[in-house]
Amino acid sequence: MRGTLRRVARRGRLTPHLRLNLRHADVTSSVTATATAVSASSRLERVQLTQAALAHAQTLGESRRSALRSAGVTVGVLPWHALPGAFSALLDVGEAARAAGETTLAADVFRLLAASRPASQASWRGLAHALDATGDFAGAQDAATRYAQLTGERITLGHADVGAWDNPERAATLDAELAELAAGVTVDDLVDGWARAEAALAAGASTGSVVPVFAAALASVRRATAHERPSPGFGATFDAVLARTVTAGEPLHAVEPLVDAVVRARRAPDAGRLSADDAVLLRTLDLSGLREYLAGRSVCLVANSARLLEHRVGGFVDEHDVVVRFNSFRLDAPHTGTRTNLHATIHLHDFNWSHPVDVRLVFSGKRDLWRTSVVAHVDPHAQRFLGDESLRWPARTLFSEEDRLRFKVPTTGFNVLRLIDFLDVSTAIDLVGFDFYAGGAYRLDQAMHLPVAAAHSYDAERAWVMDRAVSATDITISLR
């Protein structure tokens, strides 16, 4: 290490971690400045931010007692988060800053944390909420998507639909409707419009009669923030109009024309593929129905593993009575086989929903997300049976308390395997390509960019499988 430091210093070379380390220095400076500014506040959240900043400074001070490690960070041979406790201490600062309303600082902190450790779930979750609070809704959605990829869970953002009109036609329609509702009323800015509306209301005017003033005020915000996409000030002002109407005890229909104009402009929700009529006719399958479907039949579960391409096991796969595939599976006849009888997918994925199968199982740990996904994705004609809610998360009903701790976020493949093993009615249970992502993924092209989720307990799943294996080769594992 000492020799490396000397060489770097002598050559003046930019080292791999130097850019992030410089960003860390800037963020640390901002943390100190903000903590100093709020330190006199008696508000609990600001006190906690001050305490987190002090703990962060203490952690950095103690970790830099090692002159060698400190020098390594300074010249960029080591990343800043190699300092013991530095990452977790800064994470605490980010959470405290967000709670205290210091959202810009929180966003800067979480950006650095996510860039430094891209697999950090807490960093992406914190960044999504911080960006949402600052009005960067597109950035918040990107961070939330990354968190979902890592954990399989969705984040509910507080301002998910504020300013969500990203369609130019809807934006233009909104501006035209606001101008029509303003009925010739003009205001200088938001403050002027709000003051005029309040004065009219205080003089006895009804809320409905001042809708033109509110519309003109909202139009002024749109003009002032037209360069921003979306404009956070508009969403806050619109919410204030609704809140003012409700707290004044007036019915909301007084501002109904304004509400209709804004709702029409917001991003239209996906109608979903499953209509109410289709849902009524859909044939579903519960646990006992799945037991009957599998009884006396051989089963082969095929993983989405790149190692499949090293073996020609397609014939072996297709010899089974029931072939099970997962999520974004891809078919390559000599290596994967051609048949798919049961498709199991996590609710977050948008792949293979129209691939014809006997049974489709949709997995989600949360009931509302499961229902939303079923409506949004299920092709009513692509399966004979759809697993019902009793099959939406086998880990919930089959796992012991010990198992829930051991397998915190079971993979789709492991969920299905445990389900089939529990039913214990199949003549054979063979696994093909189950290397637990040691050899990389083999999926549809549009899914190859997805990372291998860091939240899964791959080693624990491997141990469970091998403890029950009756035979194994380089590419197959048999449990029966």
C-alpha cells in the first residue's frame, strides 16, 4: 500500500475513486454547513439532524486515525466508504436531513451513496423519496425503479402524480382550459392571484365564483415554471386550492371545473389488459387445484441461466409432463426445450404474459400490488388457469418463522420449488440450470439489462436444494 501511494503521488495520476472521494468531501462540507445552520433549532427533526452530522464527523475523525488509510482515500487509491462506519454514518445523515425537510441536502447525500454502492437498497429508497420531495419526479421514479429491481418491492411516492403531464398535447390542453376558466382575469403572479381570491372570499364571495382567479393564479405558475418539467409549484398550488376549499367547509364541486382540467392533463393511467368481463370469465386455480394439476406428473423447472447454452438438454426438458419457466424466460430449443406448461412471474416484470401456458402464477408479497399487476398484465386468453390469491406468495403460507428469516426475499424459482415440494404429488422434480446465477442470466433480450437482484438469499436457497437432492450433474438436480 505504501508503495502504491508513493507511485500515485509521484505520477499525479487520477485514481479510480478520486472523483467520488471529492464528491464526498463536498457533501461532507454541506452536511457541516447545514448542521451549523439548524443547530440552534429546538425542533426535534433538526436536533436529530445535528446529532447525525456530529456522529458522522466523529466517525470520519476516528476512522482517519490510520494515516495509511486516510492517505489512500485522499489520493483515491481507496474509496471514501472504505473508512470504517463512514457509509452507514452518512446514510443516517441522509435520513435525518429528509425528515428535517432539508431535501436538497438529502438528495445530494443519497446520490453520493447510490453512486458509491449501487447495490445499496437504502440509498435508492432514500434518493427516491428525497427527489420526490424536491420536485424531481422523473428522477424519483428512476430511483424507485432501481430500488424495485434490487428488492422486488415498489415504493409509494408522496407526489407520484403531481405535475405528471409529460405529454405536450395534454400540457397544451391544460393551458388552454386554464385560460378559458380564467375568463379574462389576469394576475401578476401567484401571490397576487391568491391575495385577490382570499379578499373576495372574505367579502362573502363563494368559492365557485373565484374559480377564474384561482385558474389565473395556476396559469401564472405554469408560465413562470414552463422551463421546468414537471413544475412542482403548480402541484403544490393546486393542492392548496383543494385544501382551502375543503377546510372552508364548501363542497368540492365548487371547484370541479378546475379539478377536471387538471385531472385530464395528468398522465393517463394504464387501463390494463384484463377487463371486468374477462375477469369474470377467467378460470382460476387455488392450492388444491394446483395439487390436482400436478398429481402423478413429472415436473421440470428450468432456470434462466446462461449455463443452459453450454448443454443440449432441450430433449430432457421436454420429456417431462409439466415444464415450469420463470419471469423473462427465453426459448432456444436444443438448450432449453420448447414446452412451457406453467409460467411463474413476479408482479414487477412485464415479460411473457401472452405466452400460452396451462397455468400462470403471479407472485407478490403485497395484496394490492398483486391485484394491480393482474389487471394490468394478464392476457385473458393466454392461460387455461390463473393462480388465485391463495397462490400469490407461497412463502407467506409455506415458510416457517425460521425460513422467513433465512429466505427474506425468495426468488420466483425457489417460491415455485417450495410450493411443488410441499404438495408432494409429482413423480419427479428435476431442476435444470439452477446454478443460482453463478453463471449469469439467459433471458429475453429486453430483460438482459436487469441486474441480478441483490436481495435474494442465493446461498441459502442453494443449500436447501442440495440438502434434498437425490442426484445432481453439472446442469441438472433431481429432488425425486
